Amino acid sequence: MPTRVSARIGAISESATLAVDAKAKALKAAGRPVIGFGAGEPDFPTPGYIVEAAQRACAEPRFHKYTPAAGLPELRAAVAAKTARDSGYQVEPAQVLVTNGGKQAVYQTFATLLDPGDEVLVPAPYWTTYPEAIALAGGVMVGVRTDESTGYLASVEDLEAARTERTKVLLFVSPSNPTGAVYPPDQVAAIGRWAAGHGLWVVTDEIYEHLVYGDAVFSSMPVQTPELADTCVVLNGVAKTYAMTGWRVGWMIGPRDIIDAAANLQSHATSNVCNVAQAAALAAVCGDLAAVAVMREAFDRRRLTMSRMLNEIAGVVCPEPQGAFYCYPSVKGLLGQEIGGRRPQTSAELAGLILDEAEVAVVPGEAFGTPGYFRLSCALGDADLEEGIRRMAKLLTDAG
Ligand SMILES: Cc1ncc(COP(=O)(O)O)c(C=O)c1O
């Protein structure tokens, strides 16, 4: 008998990051003083000039209509100009497809590139959406394990060891969610040359491009490796740079045939992105980067405080994140220890215990393909951040 839910959709798991966030919010709503480190979004409002552009668009009838499926022509042109300004990658407006957030860009890119059985190399830990988007397209994800000893950076040798005859795509993300790792430009170039040399496609997710700290610099793979231009898709969006997660505007940039094919898919799936949200995104990408500089300063301060406090807890090892707004400590040293009268064996059990006993929500590494770790977001107020880590430290230290 056929199943009620198709096998393809039944195999999709709930987003673990959203689940942790939802549980923390439910506990908070029930009056418990939960501190949540689960959020994957900036804790800042969208800058006023962007909101005002949307308000103006709301009042104009032409923004009440469909746009072309691939996006407002002026937004596609502005994204091409912004990309040249920010990363140095020169593209035509026709190479830009405006999507409902970076997420739809991820989904459509894999749907457009993959045939059943095609393999995609994905450095682990990885963002939870990649495996699902790859599987939905019939592809096979091949995780390439990295750990804290290399600051979660995959080398050309690691990638080469995982390459097979079926490998079609390398997924690359720097700065990384969940680890905060940022690849130095020479390593980006080396990986790009390796991919081009083996005829692989590169899907490079640049959504955290403006959130880098200290000596780290963002560099775009097709700029480092121009020979990739015909086999590279760049993913990006306004969510993280302009605190616009709820507006749902992202984009994919790629060769014309891929963009045209993905636009056909989008034309049947969702048509255009909300026209008013596109007007807001247009104001964002045409404006300056002053707002992200303010957020970056706050995240920079918090990632230093957070990684320092985490490293002070015995059994926790936390590389200092170089980008994005997450810390990704190993908690392997705590597993099997007696904590709060229990002996958690996995990071998921430990995260559950910390939520119950310390009222602190973290996302366990199981969500990112690497059990034994936690992801903690820096996107919360400084006082809450310090109080949350103090509570965790007290519970975990009392254990020892
Ligand atoms: C690495 C990465 N790529 C893409 C996205 C997609 O962002 P959005 O769909 O909100 O634009 C996210 C969001 O968490 C992310 O972390």
C-alpha cells in the first residue's frame, strides 16, 4: 500500500536548529528564564532606510504585482553591482536569480545541478539544510569530516580522499555556519584549483561574507580561481548582512544556462519573491555597509567573550571563531561524566540536560553531522550571553 506521505518527503527531518529554538521559546513562554543560544539570526532590527523603502513600495501599486520570476530587473542589476563591489566577482544581471532567501537558492541549485546518484562533497560539520536539499534532488552527500584540531578547515587532501568518479559538486562555505571557520585566501585558491582541475562544480555559500573578525579575510572562490566561472554557483542573500532574515530575499549567481533552468523551476514553484521585499533588498544592496559594521563589532566582542568562557570549562575545547556568529566547541571531554545526577553519553543528551538543569538552550552537534559538539550563537545580548555560559559552567563544573 502506498504510504500517506511520499518516501521522498517522509525522509526529510525537521530542522534541528529550529526545533531547539522552538523548545526554548516554549519554555520561555511558560515563564522559565531560558537563555537561548540556538538562534541563527542577528538580534538587531533591519536598518531604518530599508524598512522605509519597503513602506514606500507598499504604497505604490506597481509593487502589488508579480515581477518577472527571476526578480526585479533593477534588483538583479544591483546584486551584480554589489557582488563586484564586495567580492570582486564580475557578473551580468542575467546571471542573478532572486530567490526566497538563501534557502531557496540552496534548494534550486542542487535541484538544477544534480541527477540521481551524483555525489556532493560537503565539509562536516555542515549547515542542516545542505543534506536535505541534496537528498531531495536525488544526490548523495559525502561528508568530509573536519574537527577543532584544524579549526574546522578541510584541506585539498581531505577533499581528494573523498572524491570518486561520481563526484559532481563541492559545497563550500566560508565563513561557516556552524563553525565560524574562515578559509584563508590561499586555501580558497588551492581548493578552487583542485575543483577546476577535476572538472567539479563548486557551490559556494557566501551569506556570511561581511562577518569576519581579527585577521581573517573573506575571499570568493571564483575570484581566487577565475577558471571556475563556468562551473560555479554563488549563494548569498540579505538575511545576515542587513538583519533581514524575515524578509526572505536571497539569490544565486551562476552561468546563464544554470540560472535560466533554475528560473524555470522557480517560475512553477514560487514565482517571484515578494515584490515589496525585493524593494527592501534593493535599498539594502544599494546602500552602504554601515549597519553591518555595527553588528560586526558586537559579534566580534561576543565571540571573544564566549570562546574564552567556554574554554575555561574543563572538558570543553572551543576554537576562536573567525567569522559568522557561532562558536562550535567540542564537548567530547564531558561525555560519560556524571552531571546533574545523570551520565549523558551524547552531545544531544548533554544539551537536553543543560536545558533542563541550567535552562540554557544550545544546538547539539548531531544537527550538523558531528556528534560531540555544541553550536552556540552569539546573536543575543552581552549580559544574557555571559549569564548563559556562567550557568552552563556552574552545572558542568559542579559535575567534575
Ligand atoms: C550557511 C547558510 N546559508 C544560507 C542560509 C540561508 O539563509 P536565508 O534563507 O535566511 O536567506 C543560512 C541561514 O541560516 C546559512 O546559515
